[in-house]
Amino acid sequence: MYWLDEPEQLFDLRADTEEFRDLGRNPTTEGVRIGLRDKLLSFLARRRHRATVTDAAVERGTNACKQAGVYFGQW
């Protein structure tokens, strides 16, 4: 899992189906993490999603949530 400003998380879903053992800080998994991060960022860079509403309309529609401390879809 990749979270902005948080340590990366990596789980072996075959050996640890309940995701109890985080391998994200394990030095031996660095190559796997780098490869997966590169794939994720490449995928995100290729997306071409377009919205039919203006940025101002999105801002108006999410303002109440932001005032409550809830942020979603922020880049």
C-alpha cells in the first residue's frame, strides 16, 4: 500500500492472508517496493480522467466536508 507521507506497506498475501506482518520497512523487500511504486506511479501518470464539472464546482461541493476535516480525492 502506498500512502502519501506515510511509510509504504507491503504484505505477502500468500503467506500472510490476514495482513498482520508488514514487510514495508524490511530492507530485503526494497526492490519489490520500488518496482510496485514505479508501476503505480506510471499507471497514475497515464490516466486521462476528465471531469465535466469545473474546479470551482468541486470546491463548492466538497467545502462542507473539508470544514469537517474530511478530505478525499486530494492530490
